[in-house]
Amino acid sequence: MESWVKRGALSSRWEDNTNYVSDSVSAEEDSDKEDEECVNLVELKSDGSDNHFYHGRLGPQLVQEPERVDRNGCVAAELSFAEAPLSSITREKCRQIEAALAEDPVDTLKLKKLALSEGGLVNDALRRKVWPKLLGLDTQAATEPPTEKELEAHAEYHQVVLDVDRSLKRFPPGIPYEQRVALQDQLTRLILRVIIKYPHLRYYQGYHDVAVTFLLVVGEADAFQIMEKLSTEHLKECMEPTMDKTSYLLNYIYPLILRVNPELYEYMERSGVGTMFCLPWFLTWYGHSLNQYGDVVRLYDYFLASPRLMPLYVAVALVIHRCDEIFSVDCDMASIHSLLSQIPDNVPFESLLKQATKLHEDYPPRSIEAEVQERFKKELQLRRYDDRPQTPRVRRHNLRALWHYVAEMDRLLPHWALVRHVAVPRFRSRFVFVTTAALFGLYAYFRMADALGVNSSLPVR
């Protein structure tokens, strides 16, 4: 059965220039074969059935392949689906997870503790069983997907297809074209099913980075239930018509940094870097920003078993971990944003997760809520200040400075961050389009207004 998604020029230009050899290996292999290095690539059909690409014990690990660079200069790391041997400690943890799953009812509390502990849920065969349980889902309660006509009629259909077509680095390298297209079709259908069922939810670019991880691990049917749950709870602020609530939540990071490292807090505040550097971390649960697949699924283990604001606490732990690097660059928005927007491959996530847990215990969200509200109130005041009436001359001056700033943001931001296109007033007989993600950077622009010569009376934090 042919794929129902009409792929554009991007798909047709795909060139398979990698040498990828795979063996179809059953997920129910005897335990004495667990140490063998293998690639569990299961043939994927494009008939809408709930197949998924691998049943690996440890899941994909990053391998060094020829780099593919997108039009923004971002290197797209490719993932291999090779396994690594299990240690005796890891084997014991696997047995504990299976024992918790075998309880009647399932010991969800035990599963959460195991997901939070070092190493997480070990492998994707176990994640496939445990992830739905962590969210309290009944995977037996399947729902009928929308028809092809219903999917294509949705206002976000073409945008979703474009985003999925650009997400090549999240799929296995070297797979046959038909299988890759089938996976992309499933991902497109998965995303649209959620936003069709919940019309008040707005799709954002980066949402597909979350969805593809669940699709690869648990398959389309269970991934739909997981994304449905996350979209109405953990990610609900991100799916609002505006990004105001997301912006509000990002403000949690600074009160936390202040409590742990006041010097770093002062340096970042003085730079005007704001919170935009961690926007993709929060929107995608770090799925877009990491090259190591093992790091991505390990973080998902942790987030699924944690309070919903834990991605922000991990962001704080990550920023504090890199404080020496931050102090080594110039104290300005561009330098610090450029540094923090790229997460190194050697970040010790197990250590950072422990620090994030401790941060949440010491400074729960309610303990810093008043400071977050105050910070957001100041942001709103800055926005209202910029909305004041202006003379034509001042307005032209502001626009020139603004377009210069937006151009710099477009250079720094990855392509995925082009979230929602917003038309702005005509300038020099043209309509200029900027993105919601770039508008987040306007907060920093407002703070830098004096330096840009926009208005000397503008309050700068």
C-alpha cells in the first residue's frame, strides 16, 4: 500500500549515501544472546499498522557518519541502531523492572523510582512497556485514526509535513526510502491526530521532535496516547495560541540560578541573554538539541517520572554546570546565547539529573512563584512600553534596529524554531515576516535599546 502523505521535493532529493547493514532480530531473543552486538531493524509497513523500527535492548547510539549540514549550517547527527552489552548491574535492574511490571496491579511507584535512578529504564524494549504505565495509560483502549481526507483538511497539515520532512536526523540512517517515508507518514498522522482531537491545542515546530521519540520507541498507537496525555498536561502551555504562558514558565530559571550561583545570575542578567536559549530545550524536552539518542531517551525516562516543570530544573543544572564556559565569553546576549544554544555531547546528564532533583526538593516551584510573577510583570511592562505611539522618524529608526536584531536571531536560531509566521506592518513597500520564536528575543532587544540608540529613557534591567 502506497504512502498516503504526498511528499515534496525535499523527500524526492533524499540520497542514501550511508552504508547501513541491519539484521532483523526478535525482541523476544533468549537472554543468553543479550550481549551480542546486533541491529534490530524491523521492517516497517506503510499500511498504517502499529509497527516500529527497532526492538533494541539499549536503543540507537550515535555513530560518526559523514555530516549532513542543513541550510542554516546545523549539523544533523545520524543515529545507528547498534546495541551494547549489558552489565550484571544492568541485568539486575532489568529484572527489577520486569518484576514491577508483573505485579497486579503494576507497581507504578517502583517503576518511577527505577526510571529516575541512574541509567533510567535501560533499553527501549522496557521503555515500550513502562512509558505508558508511568502516565497511567490503558494501551488496550485504542481509537480509530482520522481518515486521510480529514488529515489533509487540517490547517496545520502542510506545516506538519514540512517539519517531518526536515527531521531526517531522528530516523535510522541508510534505511530504504519506502521505510523512511512510512515512518514519516506515521509521524505526520500521529501529530495531526492529537491536534484534530483537541482543536484548542496549537501545533508548534519542535512538537515533532517529541512525537518522533515516542513513535520510534512504542509505535504509533501507544505514542498517540502518550502525546495526547502530554499535550493536555505537560506541554499544554506550549500549545496555547500565544507563547505568553511558555515565556512565563521560562522565567523560573533565573530565580533558581540566583539561589545556587549569584555571580552567574548577575553575569547573565547583565548580558541580557534572557531565556530564549532554553526555549528549544523546553519545547522539545531536549529532543532537538541533543545528538546522542541515548541521552534523549534517558531524559524522557526522567521527565515522564517527574513533576512537569523538571525540564526547567534540568536547564538550570545544565547552565550552572557550564558556568566556567559562560564566564569565559563576552558578557553580551549574542555570545552567551550562541554558547548555550549548543549542548556538548559530553554533558554528564546522570549527575545533572541528580542536581535537578535536589534543586526541585530545595526550591519547589511554589517557593519562587512570586519572583517569577515579578519578572514576567516586568517583561509585560517592557512590551507595553514598546507599543507606545511613535513619530514616523522614531518608528523608522526602531524598525531598522529591530530588523537588524531579528536578522541576527535568524542567524543564531536553528531552522526548527521558525514557529508561527506573523505579519508586521508594511515597511518600504514590503511585508516583512518574523517568527514568534524570534520575537522572544525582542525582550533582549528592549533591554539593549539604549545601546541601539532607540530611546535613552527606556528602562534597562
